Amino acid sequence: MTRAYEEIIDFIAAGTTPSGVVAFQPSEEAKARLADLIHREKTTGLSPEETAELTHYLQLDHLMRLAKARARAHLNRNAKHSYTL
């Protein structure tokens, strides 16, 4: 089974552009895995490995949110700069 956060790591490792960062979305499989982990965390509990997986995903998701905000700012700066040329 692929860990939910591995897609984010693969995306970063492959290199990208600001537009690519803004457009990134996890797959439906990763979203389903994350939903399952969150549901089970609230109901039956998770194994230590699953807890670590969820924690890692949430940390990387936070970083991706920050990266998306910076990428949008970068794109906006470039768009404004190109209009003034």
C-alpha cells in the first residue's frame, strides 16, 4: 500500500514550476486513504505506523499549502511585471 504522503514527495522530487505547485492535487486514492485514516483515528484508533503516516501527510500538506501561497504570489508578481513591460 502506498502511503498517502508519498505522492507529495514524488511531486517535489520530480521538480516543478510555480504553476505546477498551484495546480497540484492529490489523487483520489490518496484522498480516500487520508479520509480513512482520519475516520479511524476518530473512531477505532490507528496503529503507530498509521499514526506516523497521518502525521507525515498533515505536515507535508501544510508545507504544500505554504508553497501554493508562495507560488501564487510569485505568479502574481510575474504577471504584474509583464504588464508593465
